[in-house]
Amino acid sequence: MKNNKKLLIGVLLIAVISVVAVSATVAFFTARRTVSSSKFTMGTLDLDVASNGQKLEPFVIDNIGQNGNISGTKTWTVKNTGSLPGRLLIRLQNVVNKENGCNDQEKLAEPNCEADNEGEMGAVIPVKVALDGVEKVQSTLATADQAKIGNDWNALPPVILDPGQEKTITISWDVNEGQYGNEIQSDSVEFDVDFRLIQLINGPTVTNQ
């Protein structure tokens, strides 16, 4: 009987010790705060290009040669309308020189003009690109020179537009009557001026390729 009592007391002691041990493992202070509504939001890059209040206004010049000179300017205001700064890039694209047929006078100056599908007008027109009134790069409108303005712009110190910031880009051209002849009669040249704003990153930035 005494042994049974000792055994029962031992079991009870083990049970009590177990309860105390379990209580000791969960009896600690806690404090908690939750940061809710966390999210990632991408910034934006957007570009507004306008001239005389008209967005993406091209320039078309007809019947060149009335006074012997081929000259003029075109200015655009370029604005970063996004929320991030970006690098401004400019290049010419889709430069196409057209022959548009050969009259008798052009044939005298260019005997093979009927067999030539590419006009010569662009090659005699030098163009200069200015940033805020300061000349930066220049080339001609020859089809073969299409990449020059973009490549030379790449080599400049990067032009950065902060959000809301504006820059003016002016293209000018000037040829006098002594710099061309009948070989460009009826010729025409068409091209696109491509403006791009590129995100600034910790690595190589896209250039005018």
C-alpha cells in the first residue's frame, strides 16, 4: 500500500512539474505592430514635343530655290512630363532622298539620273542641331549620313531632363546658290526627327542605335 502511495505521489509530482514547464515556455511578454498597405510603384517617363503650340509638328518646305538660297530653322520645345529624370536623345531616322524624275537640264548635269533612284538634294544641305540656342551637332541630309547626328549626340555630355523640365531643340539649314546646281532639280528629301527620353540606370544607358 505504501508503495502504491509513493508511486501515485511520484506520478502527481511529474504531472505538476510538466504543467509548470509548459507554462514556463509560453509565459512571456509580447508586443506587436503591423505595417500594412506596403507597395512598389513605378515612376514614369514621358515626353512632350511641341512647336508653336502644336505637338509633333513637322516642317514641310516646297518649291525650294525661288531665291537661290535654301535656309531656315525649326524649333521644338521638349518637356519631361513624367515623374523620373531621363536622358534626352535625338537622331534622324528614315532619311529618304528622292530623284522624282529627270528633266533635260538635270540630265546635262547628271547624265545617269534616269537610272539613279536616289536624289542628291540631301547631300548639299548641311543641318545643325542646337540645344537651348547652342549648336551641338551637325551633318547633312544625305541618306548615307543618317546616323551621324545621333552618334555625335551620344558623344556629348548627357542631356538630363528632370521632371517638368523643358529644353528647346532647333534644327537649322543654310545653303547658298553657289553650293548646288541642276543635279538637284525636282529632288526631295524626307526624314524623321526622333526624340527619346531614356531612364537613368546604374549601368550602360541606351544610346542612339
